[in-house]
Amino acid sequence: MSAPNDKGGFGISPSPRRLVAAADHAQVDLDGSLVLRTEASAALFKHWDLATSPHVVSHDNGGLVSLRLLLEHDMTFASLCLIDVVAIGPFGLPFFKLVAENEEVFKAIPTNLVEGLVRAYIKNATGKSLPQDVKDMLSAPWLAGETQGSERFLKEMVQAHHRDTGALERDYARVGGLSPTMIIWGRDDAWLPVETAYKLNKALSAEHLVIIEEAGHLVQYDQPGRLALEVGLWLSKNSKSDG
């Protein structure tokens, strides 16, 4: 079984719904360190009730969620592949800090100007120029009147600025012993510089590190063939014992 799991309130996925009253709604909505998202993911895995341990492939925020599942929820993975992931501090671009410290100012910016920020932000995520239809597809959910809208886009920037994994990182040395772990990174990642990959590789005691040339943060668009090959080889290697 292959089951993609997207982040609620991101892209075209439905916005998350608060099912119980919270003492601090702002804090729940922010979930900067993805604790609540991890709890939701743990519940999803429990619902699936898989017969065998899953092979987990994560990108961006999914990396931090996967590590929390492994270290805080005692899940067992057959293997873990982390692709340009959010996992180790310091976090965020200077732009995130600017938005977080001036959120009301950015909310007041006309939506047509926020669209320019969205498109520039996405352009910065790739190592090469993408076809216009792909850029439009990636931008669309964050534009005024669409699935998430411009306000949600700005909230994502604030969330990233408030991320903190200090306590979790102290357990990272356990990861390599808990699951075979591979890290894949785009050489030209402007959001999470390639130096982060080497730092994370050491912290996790990962088994394998691959740096993909001519690829940015969205390596799946910059070098889809090379990424598919690396992930396929990794999964094949670690699936032999699944029998």
C-alpha cells in the first residue's frame, strides 16, 4: 500500500478544523513545531493498522513530523527517507522573521501585491526555471479567494519563524539506530541550505546522504528523474527483508 499524506491547510488540502475548544486558539492554529500535526499523523497510522512497518518518505515539514513520530510516539519504520526536510535549527528565512514581527502590516497589503510575494517565494524554491503552468499550479492555492488564500500564506511564514526543535534534537542521535535513514538534498536549496543536509546527516547518524546537483528545495520538480531513482533504489534495498 502507498499512502500519500499531505498537510492539512496546505496547498489544495482542506484547512484543518478545530474539533475541541482550546484555551489558546492562536497557539493551536500556529503549531509552529508541528506537535499537533504529528499527533494527527500518529492517529492516522493507528487507523490504518498496518500489518508491517511502513517505509516513510518525507519532504519539508514532513521530515519533522516523521522524526517526532519515531522519537516521541515510538513508531517503527522499515526505513526513513528525508528530502530537503525541516528538522534542525536554526529555522526560517529572514523574510519569515519580517512577516512574524509585522504580521498586521503584511495582512494590510493588497491581495494583488501579496500574489507577487507568493510567486517570488515559489520561484526561490527551485534551482531552475519551471514551466509557467507548474508555477501557476504551485501559486494558485495561496492567492485571494482560493483554497488557502493570501492570509494563510502569511500565517505559514509566521509558523516557520516560531518553530523550535531544541528538545527533540537532543534525541536525534537515536534515529540511525531506530530506522535505516537516508537524506536527499538539492544542492541549490535556497530555503534550507545544503550545509543543513550535512549537519542533519551527522546528527541522525544517517546511513546514506545524496546531494542532487542543479536542484533547489523543490527537487521533485527540478530533478524528478534523479529523485525517483534515488528513492526507488533506497526503498528496494530496504524492502528485501519485507519478503
